[in-house]
Amino acid sequence: MDNTPYVLLVEDDERLADLMQEYLTKHGFRVRIQGRGDLAVDDILESKPDLLVLDIMLPGIDGLEVCRRVRQHYTAPILMLTARDEDIDQIVGLELGADDYINKPVQPRLLLARINAHLRRANAQRPSVKLENLNFGTLRIDLAGREVQLDEQHIELSTGEFDVLALLAGNAGSVLDRDKILRTLRGIEYDGIDRSVDIAVSRLRRKLGDDAQPAKRIKTVRNKGYLFVADSWN
């Protein structure tokens, strides 16, 4: 069985795609290229890559629509490629379920580092030591299986959403700021602009029925960060 990590690269710029494929292949990845958004949807769902690198500007349908269509059924990491001056695309992509974004022009070493970081977290579902479940009333977080149940109903989460929830729940009762969350989950410092944590929390609140104002289960502590309330799930 081939255990080489499989990356699907959805990019219509052939020269850029070839360069990224060559670079990632040299660093131990199996990389396939798909150049059209409308063909990428079925490709992603059928081939189930370990990680998806998805450009926004694509023929057929754009990368944001691809992300929207596959996210419910595809839980592996999604990295979006965005133009530096298109902050709205980054925000929309994260809201649709992307786990991270890389600015163009792509820096190969940064791309490689981000891919490796996301795959390490995704592979945490095969731990060398047994991980205990986190249980809070009707909420059950299976750390080993990376599954979440609320009121005995399965909650579908992306890799990034699960990671944020597991980190907050694992530190229940303590406030975690954005810098701590980003350093732990992505190995980067909070730059004061990155909204990926806020968007992940927003999506978690919707999926976990905590989107009333103010939230009761995952609270925002002004100027400090986020607080997971352990006794609010009963």
C-alpha cells in the first residue's frame, strides 16, 4: 500500500502548477493537477486527496464554489491560493470551510511548511498513545477518531474546525487568545489581521447551536480571546 501523501492541486496556470508539482514531488508527495473547477468537484470527492490546494480563479466554476460544494463531504485540509490584494476572497474562503490560505505569488517553502503542518494535525487521528474523549454533557469529542456528537447526532466538521474545537475544549475554563491558537494549530504568530480563528469559531457556533447573541458555549472575551464553557452543554 502506497502511504505517500496525496495532494490534489487545482490550478489553471500550467506553469505554476507544474512548478508546484515538481517541488512537492521532490519533497515526498504524490501530486495530481486539475485545471478546471467544474471538473475538480467530482475529482476531489472520488479521489479523496489527503490535502487539497485550491486556487480561487478557475475556469468552469471558481475555487470558492468548489470549496462550498465539497466541504460537507470532504473533511481533509483545504488550502486556498489567493491574490495578495483580495482579502475578501480569503475571508469568504475561510467562511466556506477552507482551513488556510496562501498568498500569491506562492513561496514554495511556505507552501511546503503549511502542507506539512496541516497533514501532521490530520494524521493525529492515528496516535501512538490512546487519546481520551472529551465529554461535556451532550457534547462528545472523540479525539482519536476526530468525530463530534451533540445530542447523539454526528456533527460534520472540517479539519480546521475540529482542531479549534478540540483545542478550546481541551482548555475548558481558560481563555485562549488568537496568538496561542494560531501558534498551536498552524505554527504562526497572530498578525492582528488573520481572521481564520474567528471564522472557525463562528462556523462552530452555527454547527453546535451556539449562534445566539451572546454565545453561551464558546464565549468571546473582549480583548482577550475565546472561552469554552464546560458546563453549558447539559
